[in-house]
Amino acid sequence: MRKIVLEIAYIGTNYNGWQKQPNNNTIQETIEKCYKNALNEDITLYASGRTDAGVHAYKQVAHFETKSTIPAEKFAYILNAKLPDDIRITKSCEVDEHFHARFSAKCKTYVYKVYNSPIPNPFYNNRALQIEKCLNIKKMRQGAKVLKGTHDFTSFCKTYKEEKDCSRTIYFIKIKKDTKTNVINIEVCGQGFLRNMVRIICGALIDVGLEKTNIQDLKYILENKDRKLASKTLPAYALYLSNVKY
Amino acid sequence: MRKIVLEIAYIGTNYNGWQKQPNNNTIQETIEKCYKNALNEDITLYASGRTDAGVHAYKQVAHFETKSTIPAEKFAYILNAKLPDDIRITKSCEVDEHFHARFSAKCKTYVYKVYNSPIPNPFYNNRALQIEKCLNIKKMRQGAKVLKGTHDFTSFCKTYKEEKDCSRTIYFIKIKKDTKTNVINIEVCGQGFLRNMVRIICGALIDVGLEKTNIQDLKYILENKDRKLASKTLPAYALYLSNVKY
């Protein structure tokens, strides 16, 4: 069996996330069905990780095994001809048998997009979170420094189970503002993430930017390992899986 | 009667353009109906100009007359509460009786968005025109210089009628490439435009960028006043009315 890797971009708005579920419209299922339809072979896609309902991807990575002898780069064209236009295979290539889209991943980067302006803008519907009040970027960057590194992220995780290890490593958090569009990108890169972790972290940093919480508060939230202390989970529609490195 | 001006942003994808028509879903009609629904008054909107089906606006400007005594800035909030989320009033203010959104306009700027990459990107569906082959921006800028100024734009107009004056003035054409996103914005500013003029001009400049036509050809097309000589009309979905100045 050959092993093929796909790089995939998608608009998550119309899907119930990546992972196949009974009676649900998901990215994984959509691609697997198009593959079956095009090449009459059942495949299972293994992604770098799930994305939640509504979350987008600039670059998701998934592999599958196939008996097909088609040149590896052709899979992208064949699938794109069948896929709905909100999912696109941006690359396909062959890898050796040891590669695993999830277990071989060294780091993943997510971007959370904030449209920071009181003026409504329809082009950011389902694409960025509008925050009307001007965010203090300098303070957000100070907050990012607190969260960088290896910590127990229990306070920033959806479901806490006592037996579970909630220690994770964040390699960097970059916060960039485009002063022309008033879009702030919060880029979070780590080895792996807990459930909703990026959306809770970005919510905490926005609270810092809004000066609702200060740096001391943020340290307290991190250290006290209590989900109730941190901010609410931000909406999924402004989150993008932007890169996976191997 | 008071005169109120609205600044309007819209995603044109789901509309048959600005202008009200029988049995057609248009931006003008949608806003007029929401106004009636919110304030129980019939108004007529006069825009800076029509936009075609599928064309977007970062900033369209329209005025109307009203008997309402509501503070001018409130109209934006009242309408936004009723409007579908692909149309947003970004500003409302009162003007004197001599103002006319169309006749008082000094210049209008359109942006045509080209996504210049062979890699598919679902986020540009209905938002930018994908051109796979790398465009020669330097040559496009030379082409822009040919079209700048006052000319008879018969070759760049949808419907030529002998009696009609096809002379128009283009104040500037700016071509900017964002090397990170591979998006090229072709910005065209003029006093007024003929039907499809911006989309035909941008098509001609893309032909220059693709090196299908050279600068001499472009001069010939302009001077010979024949629509058949210029390029096809580019699709509407990548065109944005971006500014109107008074």
C-alpha cells in the first residue's frame, strides 16, 4: 500500500468539524466520499488533529493508504474536481510508511482573527470576531509571554478529567495588527493542544487587551488550574488551523 | 424633509446588483424594505451609481429623504438590526438639501482583486479572480499609464451607441501585490465609468500582465474604439466599489 499525504484548505462554516460522525456533515467524510466517488476505493483519512465545527483551515494535513497507482500529485486535481468549493486540496504527495499525519507532527499553528473596530464589516462574517473597543496590543503581548512555554493548562481546557495530563508546550504566541484592515491575528504555535485551548487562551488575551484582567490575574488563572477562572471559549468561526510542521 | 446619507458595505454574491428591478433581489430593494419595516415610511435610495450583480462594496453611498426626526447616526443601528448580515450600514449622517449621492460625487474608486497563484484557495471563492500564471506587475503598471487620463473608452465599454459620449477620465490606476497572500489589487479611480468599463480595463491589464498583449497593442485597442479588440469582461465577483468622494 502507498501512503499519500494531502494538504487541505477549508471554510469550516458549513461543516460539523473535521471528524467523521454518524449523520453529520464533516470535512473528513466529504473528502472520503469524493475519493470513493472518483476512484472507487474506500480510504480512511488520518488528520493532524480534529478541528471543531465552524473552524477553518489554511492548511490541514491528512494521510491515507491506497492501492492506486496514480501519480501522487494527481490526487489533488482528481479530488478538487469532485469536492464542494469550500474544501480544496492544495497539495498531494507520497510519503514513506513511517509517516503519520498526527503522530509525526512536530508543531501546529492556529490563528485567531479579531476584527477590532466599531464599524460593521460584512466581509468578516463567519471569518473574524468583531471586538468594538480598541485592544491594548502591548498588554496582550505581555499576556502572551505568561502563557508561552510548558504549563499545566487545566484553566484553558474544556473538559477537565483528574487523571488527564493537561501539561502542554506553547512555542510562541505572536500578535500582529494590520492597521489598514484593523485585523489582529493571534498566532498560537504548540506541540499539541487540549480541547478548546486555543479559543480559551485567545479569549484570555482579549480580556487582557480589553483591560478586564491584568497580567497578575492571568498568572493567577494559569497557576490555579481552574477552568472557571479563565474567560469564555471564543466562537469557532474566527479560528484557523494555519500550519502543521513535520 | 431631511436628507440622510448612508455608507453601505455589502457582499454582492447573493444579490442581483444594486438597482431595484421587478421580481429581483437587489441591495436597494432590501434596504428600502428594511427601512419600511423598521420605521413604517417609504423611502427611495439614490446611490452613487449602480453596481452589477455579484459586485461587492466596501463603501457604497446613497441618500434618501425622510420625515423622521430620529438622530441621523441612529439610522445605521436601526437598519443593521433588520438587514441580512451580508449588507451593513457603516455610517449614517444628515446632509444639506443640495447633496446628491450620484451628482455630487467627485470620484469613485473600484478595486479588482486577483489571487495570483496556482494553489487553490477556498477563501477567495466569490471574492477574487484566480490567475494561475504569475503576472508581470511591471508591465501592468506600464499599461495602466496608457489608460490613465481622459480618453474615449469605447473599446472598454459594454454597449456602444453611436450617439453616446464615451469619453471618461481615469485619475489613477494603482496595482499593488501583497507577496504574502499573492493577492493583487487593481485600484481604478475615475470621475465616472461606462458599463463594465472597470472589468474590461482590468481584463486588458491582466492580458498585459500575462504578456498576451503588449503596450503597443493596448494603445491600439484604446485608439481604435472597438469593443471587439479589448479583452473579455472579467467576472463580477472580484470587483469591489471601494470609495466615493464628494
